[in-house]
Amino acid sequence: MNYSLSNRANISLLREKFGLSFKYPSLYKPKLKIDGNKEQSLSVITIEESNLISEGIWGILPQNFDGDWRKFQRLRNTLHVNKKEICKNVLFKEALEKRRCLIIVTGFYTHYLNDNNIINYLVEKEDVTPFYIAGIYNVLKDGFITCTVVNTKTKGMLNSENSLYEFMPLQIPEIFKNIWLNRDAKLDEINHIISKPYTAKFKIQEIIS
């Protein structure tokens, strides 16, 4: 998938949909395109504050890190992590066990190659309903949250030979929300959610860039 997400739901819709308050309501703004190559924030629900929608910087940094986001991302892009990396890499392994989060989006971007032309697509729910994707996070020395998107293999209409990507964000349905945000959940339960991803229905629309 491309390093871009979308969250174009207004704050009232998100409050109504998820029944949660915003920790920093003045910071939230709907965005058609959230470009991960820039230092962007996402709406997240963390294990530590599962009753609030917080803000997290997209691109996870080490726990208690005190360095620069851009310099770190040049060394190691951490916008996304797949199943293989998350269980083995020191940057992600502890976070998966202790600091999971739900990232709220209305869609994500992907690209296809068609007759040597790149076609941009926005992938959303049928009625642009906001939904959760899986994330893990760390907390910096200054208290800021940084997070990464957990990926899964593309399925359905996104699993095309013309697609430039083999991965897409892992959706967390409402029935798995409490497990993902349960600090006492067994790692086997979490790995099962990652290994047996929920099959979601999406629509894709071409975006002229």
C-alpha cells in the first residue's frame, strides 16, 4: 500500500460512531489524505487510555526515544510493519505485547500499474464509514505517542496482479476491539488476529492526482 491514509469523518461523526471523547478535540481535523512521508498525526485509541481518542505521530520511534522523527525515518521507515517483522524486530516486539492501539481511518490509498500508467485509488467502506486498523505505539520521553500500522496481505479486489503492493492495513472489527486493547490478552490471541485477518468489504475509486 501507499504511505497514505484517509480520515475525512468530522469529529461529531467519530464521537457518535465510537462513543468516545477526544483527548485533544481542538487538534482534530478531517483529512482526505494523510501523507506518511511527512510528520503527520493519526487518531488513535491506546491500551492505556481506551476510553479516549488521542493523537499519535505516524511512524513509530523507540520507547522513551529523545531524537528527531525525520532523522530516524531516514534510517528506518516505520510507518508500517508486517507479521514477520512485528514478532522479531526489537523495535516492534515489546510494543505488540504491551502497547497496542486502534487507528481510526475512513480509508487508505493504493496504486495499480495499467498499460505502463500508474493509477491512484482510494479504498473506503461503501458509505465512507470510519473503521479501526491495527496499530502499535511507543511513548517518547516528552510524552508524545508514535505509532505504526500493522499490515496484512491484500485480499479480494485489492489482490490484483496490477497492484503495486502486496500488503494493506489490518482491519480490526468491533468484535475484536476489546481483545486488541486488553493489556492482559494472551499473545496467542493477538497473533491469531494478525494471522487470520478479518475479511472486510471495501470500494475503490480512482483518484486523479
